[in-house]
Amino acid sequence: MFAGMRNKKASQTAGTSTAVEDYLERILELINSKGYARVIDIAAALKISQASVTNMVQRLDAEGLLKYEKYRGLILTGAGKKLARRIAQRHNLLTEFLRLLGVDDRVIHQDVEGMEHHISPSTLRAIAALTQQLRHRPALRARLQARPA
Ligand code: ZN
């Protein structure tokens, strides 16, 4: 890998592309639920062609985030796992935050899938702090959730 690319990547940890984040998120989900992630399963989960998945998987392999073997599926490397877990934690935090605000579950999922890729670390920390407060304040939650539709 070129030194320039490595630098760019290092400074963009928080700015990993939406596509890469979606892949890592789905791959971790598949591994957690089925024990493995195959190209065919990822393609189904992301609703895209297997050829596109293969391309991206090869890219993620080149970036050191996973190891891909054509017939045995793939595994996340240490770096891939770390990133995927951070993505999953962020997803869970945003889900809990919206739930505490009383947002409808179907809306929550849709919103989180969009929000999670565009939120800055500082906003996320602020939401984490607010979520922590909301957890312990049922009266405040009740007031928030009593808003008109
Ligand atoms: Zn998500």
C-alpha cells in the first residue's frame, strides 16, 4: 500500500465510507448469528449482486479488515472486528436514544441506518451522555413521549 493512502486512511478512521461501514456491520451480524459470513449471505443482506460483494470483500481484504477465501467464506481480522464492533455499538446507542425518545421502532431502524454513517464523534458523545441521562429519568422520558403525533 502507498504511504499516502495509509496516511489518508489513518486520518479518516471516523470517516470510513458508508459502504464499508454497511459491509462490516452486516458481516459482523452474520458471523454473530450464523457463525460465518459468505458472499451469498452478504449479497442477500445488502440486496446487491454477489459480484459487487466480491469486489468489496477483496478491497476490505487488501485493507486488512478481513480475510477472504473463496470457498470458505471470510473472517474479520482484529482491525476489522474492532471497527465492526464500533459500528455496532454506535448503531445500538442511536437505537436506544431514539427508543428513549419514544420514536416508533420501524422508524428507528430506518433512521439509524441513515444517521449512523453521518454522525461525528463529538455529536455521538453528546448523544451518549444524553442517553445516559434519559435512562435514569423516567419522568422526563414520559414527558418527551407524551408529545402529540
Ligand atoms: Zn446500522
